[in-house]
Amino acid sequence: MENRSFDHILGWLKSTRPEIDGLTGNEFNRLNSSDPISPQIHVSNDAVFVDSDPGHSIQAITEQIFGSTRLTDPAPMNGFAQQANSMSTHMPKNVMSGFKPELVPVYTELANEFAVLDRWFASVPASTQPNRFYVHSATSHGASSNVRKDLIHGFPQKTIFDSLDENGLSFGIYYQNIPATMFFKSLRKIKHITKFHSYSLKFKLHAKLGMLPNYVVIEQRYFDKNIFPANDDHPSHDVAEGQKFVKEVYETLRASPQWKEMALLITYDEHGGFYDHVPTPVSGVPSPDGIVGPEPFYFRFDRLGVRVPTLLISPWIDKGTVIRKPDGPTPTSEFEHSSIPATVKRLFNLKSNFLTKRDAWAGSFEKYFYLRDTPREDCPVSIDYFLTCKYVWIPKTEKLQEVKRSLRPFGAREDAKLSEFQMELIQLASQLNGDHVLNTYPDIGKNMTVNEANQYAEDAVHRFLEAGKAAIKAGADESTIVTMKPSLTSRTSGGSLSSYQ
């Protein structure tokens, strides 16, 4: 999911679950972090809808964590209101607010029914894409912000998908508008074309038939349309839509014959500028690969980002579990996005090496699947009828709560300009189309509305995957990377020809 902190989404769950490291109501930031008599902005539980997008660049996050450019350990987490105030006078209240548990009913119930990890951090104190890269490759390959050139041509590092493939295990990516995982160059190989599936067409079918692969990534709708609103939780999208999406995914998996050999992890890329009170680890964090970020910050990737909401769901997880700091592999290890490939390596006994020094260091959570002797039978199910076996009636278990209330007072804004993240997705789409080589390329996303961008992205993905399938039929080498030539007639029409590198 996108751009929310732990305290913003789950912090107020502490009111009924005191063992969770959440909010007491006494936490605050001053509008001027260095002035002891500056006005205090206290946390509140009245979050409903956030229209504007709080700051989450590397410089904004540094100010949020430290209140200034001077790094201290432990991090004081005292600059959120100050940084927000520099953007807008109404923003400090927004970033210090959190949701009442009843407004995020799906997350509340999943946290109560399974496990909440209340010390899971973003991998890097930066924006969306660098953190998403850590989920899949335990490094951003030196990206501390979103670098257009690298986003277009594909990041070259090895991914957990490569490790799974090397070990004869399957993976699948179920996408909606466009799969952001295609930012990795290796996933554009012909042999991986068939690993990309339309979420709406294939996810429920594969789950029902017990055909889900060993490792699955489910991607959200990133573009906001009237009929199909965005469900990634990125401001200014409706968090209620994100809840509906998570509910659908959970109930689909719960009804699958593979349920008893399954685990679902839900996390957020980064905190999106929203307050969190838990100090971000600033020491003992290894650089994944020694690459230093670009000027002017020259970031060394040796400290983590802000804490984000994370849930672990499985019939092998006891109800009401709270998972905090990992027990290794080093004294300074933490749960962060690199914990995902670290856990996959250990859980599947992969013979491949760790991807980087970061996933070798990160805490893994596979041990929590081995604390029970048998899987639970009392997990919420999506069956809405009674089952019968001879003359014995088995009563149904209730579904997850329905999400009845929209948190956004208006509908999708299809004519809105693109967010930074959406611009990056259009840059990816331009590569898949081949349009990145055109003189008109720099203006492609700048001049698009959300509705136009969604259509452009979906068309680009369709044409790219069709070209890959055609290459498979033509007998092209499986390690070949599909590249598209641009259309000669329109900057927003897709590549009409395909070529292979």
C-alpha cells in the first residue's frame, strides 16, 4: 500500500490493545522544533480524508525525523508538524492525525485476528520507488529519489524473483493498471512475460483452483477513476477503497484450497509524511551494496525510514499476536522491507545467496509459522452459507466487516494532474511502449489527466505483454528482453513493432 505511517493507520488501536506500541494521546510536535515555547500540535484520532500530499522527499523526511539537518541518535521524531507547516498551515493537523479503529475496520480486524508487526520500518528515508525496490531486491541501487533515467531503462540489480527462478520455484504478479515491478529490467525478459496476470481476470480464478504460485505480489489500482477508484491509499485516494481491496484479497485467499499453506503480508512503501512516534533506527544499519546516492545528499543508505503499518496473516499465526523486534541475525537487525526477501530465502531454503548485505542483516519472520502444531480453524471466512456433512451442521464463521463508509467527500477526479508516483508509472509505460525515445517524451505525463494516464498505462502493458507472447511463439531466447519501437502516428499510442535485445 502507499504513503501512510503506523501511527496514522494503526496507532489508535492501542486504546483496545495496550500491548501494541501505538498512541496514548500525549504525543505532540511543536511548530518550531527548536523553540521550547512554540505551539504544540498534539496527535488526534479524527483523521478521515487527506486531500493534499504531505512531504516525503529525503530532505522533508530528514526534517521530520530530526527537526533539523543535524542527525541525532535516538531520532527525536519532532519535526513532522514543522515540516508540514512549511507546506500549508492546515497540514500540521493532518500529519499528526490518525484513524479511529472503526474507520479502518478491515485492518483493525486483521490485526486482532492475526499478527501486527509494530516495529517495521521503511528501508530508506525517501519516497516511493526506492522503498519498493527494497521489497523485491533489498537495495534501490543507489536511488534515494525517483530518477527518471533509471526508472525508464530498468534497474539492473538481482531480485527475489531471480532467486526463486534459479531455485525452480514459481512466482506471479497480479496487477491492475500497470505492474510497478516492471521497473526491474530482469522482469522484462521473455521468460517472465507469463508471470504477469490481470488481477481482475486471474487472481480469484487461480486462488479458487489452488493454482497460486509459490510467491505472489498483488499490485493495487494506482489511478483514480469513477468506475474503478484507486485503492492504493495514496493521498488523495479514499482509504475506504483500500480497505475494500484488502478485504477482497483476504477473503479470496481464505476460500482457496491453498489457505492452510499460505501467508499474506500487507505493508506500506513509506510513511508519506505522516507522524510516527517510534524513533527511526539511525545506526547499525548496513549499506546494501556500498553505492552512495547522488548529489546533493550523497546518502549512504545506512539508516532506515519511518515506521509503517504491517500485518502478517496466516492460519499458522495465533490470534492477537504482536511481533516487535527480531531476534537476529545481528544485535541491530530490524524488520524492514528487506525482511521480505530475507524471509523468502529462509522459508523456501533457497540455495541462492542473499541479494545484498541488507537482506542478510534484516530480521526475518518465518519462525512465526512454526509456533503452532496445526493451522487454525477459526480464521474469519468468506463463506456465507451453512455447510452440511451427513446430519452434522457446521455454522458459518463471519466474514470480515463490511466497509460501509466512504472517507472521501467527493468522487474520483479523473481530470486531475498526476502525482509524482503516477508520473513515474507513465515513465515506465513510455518505456514499455517505446515512446521514451520520442522528442515528445518529456511532456507525455506532464500533459495527461489521471484518466488519460490510466488508459495510456493499460494500453502500454497490454501491448508489451502481447509482444512478449508473440516472441515466445516465434521461439526467441527466453533471456531476451522485450523492447518496443514507438508508434509513428501518435505519442500516446503504443509501440507498433517489437524488437529484442
